[in-house]
Amino acid sequence: MIILSDSDLRLIGEGAHDYIYEKLGAHVLDLNGSSGTHFGVWAPHAREVSVIGDFNGWNPSVNPLERRGRTGVWSGFVPAIGQGALYKFSMVAPDGNSRFDRADPYAFAAEPPPGTASKVWDLSLYEWGDGSWMAGRGDRQSITAAITIYEVHLGSWMRVPEEGNRPLTYREAAPRLAQYAAEMGFTHVELLPVFEHPAAESWGYQAVSLYAPSARFGTPHDLMFLVDTLHQGGIGVILDWVPAHFAPDPHGLAEFDGTHLYEPADPTRRKIPVWETYAYNFESPPVVNFLTANALFWLEKYHFDGLRVDGVESMIRLDFMREPGTWQPNNFGGNENLAAVAFLQGVNQKVHEDHPGVLTFAEDATARPDITRPARSGGLGFDYKWDLGWVHDTLQEYMLLKPTERPKAHTKLVFRMHYAFNENYLLPLSHDDSKPGKKSLLAKMPGEESEKRANLRLLYGYMFALPGKKLMFMGDEFGQWKEWAHDTSLDWHLLEDPRHRGLKRWVRDLNTQYRAEPALHELDCRTNGFAWIEADNAADCVLAFLRKGSAARDQALVVCNFSDQVFRNFRVGVPRGGRGRWEEILNSDATIYGGSGQGNMGGLTPSPIGWNRQPQSLVLLLPPLTVLIFKKVPR
């Protein structure tokens, strides 16, 4: 079997091999009747390369690799080794004066930290059972579908205190996570980065082996089992993908062959100072090939349904978190990283061509206007952009204020709708809002404990009622008090308290109604899916708006009271729609959610009195710190 043909070598040299991970790295095979493993690595500047491992005493003189022409590829076959063997590549520096070891960039597995070796693994041995999910994925993930995502860090979602507080393995987490996500009404689970990473405190964002899932939680087949189980439970799985930067650890990609191979040679672009990590060199075709193929790899081999691309701003801005004078502009004098833009356009286009129905999400805080415009039209080509502006304005600038201080910040609350349809947005309450030093969402809400809970229910209800897909970080659904820590479990014991169970039920019911009502999701990304009823009542801190589906009958009225005052006989305008009533389908002040139980007896009939520029109106009881959602139903 010839694993590296002349055509393969040519494509690798050009940086154009879509399946480079099947050619480089470690591959178990039979060669001339001998079982063993073929090794390949791209190290164009190394003087010598050999493979070392537990099979040869880590001796670099035993299994030297052969240089394959001028492509920079070294390869060789080592007989009698296979699944589970530990290995690294040993290299002699370009000047011939030093030798160093590196983990395999294309390794499919690695040994658990603090070990740093790669591990031979045959991915083909897993048998998938998610054919039904994969066949129907496109419809489940269309732009008109309800998408509500549960963001999970596997190392801290749930732990085993009886066994040294270790995290669950992929296989242990699989049935529990699938059942929990389904019970809570989420459509997807998003996993924080699962690539092998040396520092647990980096949460996976500082990787060294982009093709190897972390051995902290099990084997590659165990991760496949997790994805498979979620799919069979009707839950999609999104991977937090990190093509912006990599860890500086000496066994990783930094100065891989003794030169700046994966990172830029230009010192002004080489590192991302705020994270003390190395940036990828997007001007290098082989590096772009490494990353693009990696995106395709996780979709092809692990059946992920989407990629959340971390740190887009750090990629496309040359001046990202850099002081004046420490960065160099592009050839046109601007701060745009043109090569990174081209990379993102290319990877999005390739993902959507090769895997129709797969979604890509951009974590980006810039004001760039074309994040979700198709790449063929000059945009970056993402399906959705995280609306971090909404998080800042609504959470930081409004919800954290005392109710008496909110009238002066009213514009922060409504500003989002000025740009809500410029891109396809996802509204995230993510790990970044509960990370160390920031407090949990519940803890940071203003007021006494009951007011904190009411404020949080209000925030969640407002998020689910607004246009845009949804994301919530683990623990926020039941009101975790402590801020998130990567090395401890969520405080599941809080669910012994009925107040935390009430919040959890609120999130479950929000998910249920968001998915069930076309008005709440079908036109999330279209201007005709939203209309203001009352946007200017800053004094009372009250908002009212309509959500609409594509059918005229699908309408929902949303009324939010961000004040701590109850409003009785509060009049709200509604459109004319024949005979019918407005059924109260959600009320965050209901006792089942931990509220006071004030409401509108299940629904209201409109009167012919015009209000808010509408021909009819409702007179309702509006509890403090509450969101009400009504559905138009025929009489």
C-alpha cells in the first residue's frame, strides 16, 4: 500500500490536500505482508527526522524517516507496532547543532497530560449508529429552525467525588448529557474545545494537538460514542474550534522544525500578547491546509454538526490587543489581516460545500458588516455571528443596574433592534459571562435573593423572546451561585432547593415554547419576524413587541417589565386579527418558576380601544421584573 503517492506529495507541497490527515501522522497498515504503522510529518527545515517511541526505547537512531523530495515531508514505515503505541518525532535543527522532540501535529490521539507523547490510533474501528440523524440534519439546522444550544465544558459539567473528584469520561457523560439536554429542550450541545491541551486552566483553547481529542476523558472512539449517543437522542453537537492560536509548549507546534513553521516569522504578528500564545501563519498554504483539513476532519470523522470558531476578531485584526507601534499594517495601510480573512472565507466555503447542513458560528466582537454574508459574495461565510454587543448592552449595561437606575439606560436595552437583522445572529449567555472573576449570572444580578432570581428569569425570557438563535452555558439553567471553575463540578445539589428547580423549569419551558411556536423562531433572522409595540417607555422600564411566523396566524406578544413595580390595568396595543384571544403561554412570575403567582388568568380578550398605534388593546396585570408571552389563538 502506497500511503504517500507523488500526487499526494504535490498537493501537500501546494497546501491543497483536503485529506492530508490521511497521509501525514500515524496510520496502521499492512505493507508487503508486514503489519505496522506508517509515519509522516511536514518538517521542511529539519536536518534529520526520526520517529521515537515506547517501541524503540525513544532512541532517535533506530527509526529514521526519509525525506520525500522537496516537499518538506518525511515518512517511513515501522513494522510490528500499532494501536496505542506512544511516539514523537525527533528532529535535528537546521543548523545541525541541536536535537529536539515534537508531538505529531496530525496525531489522532495523545497520552493524558502531563504526558506529551502522541498515540497511534485507528479511527476506522468505530461503527456509527446515527444514520437517521445525519440524513435529516439539514432540516433540523435550517435558518427557520429553532436552535437552542447548551454549552458544556466536559471537565466540569459533572464529576465523580467518590473517585478523587475526577471528571466523567466521554462514555460516562454520553447517556447523561443526552438525556439531560433532551429533557431541558435544548436542540444542540456545544462542547468547549476537546483538542489535547497541556493546561486544563486554558479550558482547551490552547491546544497542541488539533487532531487529537483530549485523553483526559477517554479515547477517540469514546468521543465518537458521545456524539453518536447525542445524535441518537435527537441532539446536535457543535464543536468549539480554535484556528486562531496554539499553545507555546515546547512539544507542540511552536518552532516546530527549528523554524517558525506554523507561526509567522514576523515578530509583530507571531504572538497574541493577551493570551501569550502563538498565532497561526495564515500566509502559509501548508498551514492553511492543516487548519482547513482539520475543520473537515472533525465533521467527517466525528460527525459534528457545526463549528463555533473562537477568536475571529484576533484573527482578522492585526492590531488585536496590541499597543500602538507594536504591530504592522497590511499592504494597504489597514489593520485587516487579509490572509486570515481569505482563510475564513475558504474554510467556510469548503465546509458548506463538503458538508451541506453543517453550521458555522463566529465569535466576533468587531463591527465588520459581512460576517454571515456568503463567501462567494465577499463575506466571511459564517451561518451565524455571536451577538456579543447584545450581551454587553443588555447584561452589563442594563440588567446589572438596580431597577431604579434602568430608565437612564433604556437605549442600551432597545439598541439591539437597530442592527438585529444586519447579520444572522445567535444570542449567547456563554462561559465568558460566568468565568473566574466575573461571578455567575445569578450572583451578579441586582437586589435581594428573590429579586436576583426574578431578574435572571426576566433576562432569560427576554433572550428567548428576541429574534436570534440561543445559547446558554451549563449551570446557568438552574442558577449556579458560584462562578465557573474548570476543575470542579457544577453544584447539582442546588436542585434540592425548589427555587433552583423553578429556574430550571423556566428554562425548560422557554425551550419548549421557543421550539413549539413558529412565531418565536421561524423568522429569527428576518425583519418581518419582529415588530415593536412599545419601545419608548423608559420611565416604566417596559417593552412590548410582536414576534411573527411565516403564517399570519402565528403571532406572539411579548411584554417585559424591567422595573420593580407592579402595573395593574396596564394597556398594550395589539393588531386586529378577527375574533380570538391572547393566551398567556409563559409568565416568569408564575409560582412554578419561583415567582409570586401574579398573572392574567391564562389569557385576555382584546378590546376595540386603539393603543400603541394598534387598533385593539389588552389590559393586563404586569408583575415586577417579569416577562409575559402571549399567543394569538382563535376563539
